[in-house]
Amino acid sequence: MDPYLHTFLALGSIFVAYHLGHYFGAMKGHVLGIAATLLFFKTKISPEIMMPVERSLMLQLETKGLDI
């Protein structure tokens, strides 16, 4: 395959995948990533340390208008 054609096809597929993900998955991955990170830290760090972090994060998400 010609290198230029291969580059064009690769960039085109990345472009399409990005826009499909942006259209169909707006902010879903962002919220799930935050939830997974908080769950990981909850298992590694004591709850007394995590509670203020969770509260501040929830306030930030609520002020931005994100529904979680």
C-alpha cells in the first residue's frame, strides 16, 4: 500500500472515530474515569482523607452542570 494512502486512511479513520465518540459519548467516559479513579483511591487511602476530596469534586461537577 502506498504510504500516502495508508496515512490518509489512518487519519480519516481516527477523525471519524473521534467525532463518533464525541457525538455518542459526551462526558460519559469522563465521569466513569473519575468514578474509577475515586474507587481505586478509596481502596488505597483511608476514608477520612478521601471524603473531603470527594466532596470538592462533587461540588465542582455540580457547578459545571454535569449530571452524574
